[in-house]
Amino acid sequence: MKLVPLEDRIVVKPQEAEEKTAGGIVLPDTAREKPLMGTVIAVGSGKLLDNGNRAAMNVKKNDVVLYGKYSGSDIEIDGEDYKILRESEVLGIVEK
């Protein structure tokens, strides 16, 4: 299934939560924190401005982004977890 976001929304594939702490302690699923970083899978066409033009998106496909803990909507498609966010909910782009 292909998911195409609308307007200024993006689809992000969250990174996996850490299974171990820095000290080597294995964490159960219930104790793992939700990941706050993910890879952009799809990008919308941009927000429609009052003058009829579309605002350019700052993020693009395959960017790694940071987002807030409670940002966006969690969805599951074909057994895979994704998050749909507005571009304004993205806190930053991770550069390599």
C-alpha cells in the first residue's frame, strides 16, 4: 500500500526503541521510550498559502528528523508502524 500525505504533512518511519541501556541492562517493551527520531518516507505538496501558491517543504524524502514526544498520529500499515506529522511539528533535521 502506498501512503501519500496531503498539504504540509509528512510520513515518518520511527527508529526502533533502544533495547539496552548504556550500562547493558535489557529493557522490556513496556519500559522502552518512544523513539523521537525517524526517516521521512513521503512528503506532501506543501501548505496552500492565501495567495494560492504552495509553500515549499523544508524536509524531503529520506531525511532523518527529530520530533516531539507526543507529536503527530501513529498509524500501522501492512504491519509496519509509521507516524504522520505536520512539517511544523518537526524539531530538526539530522545531518550526517
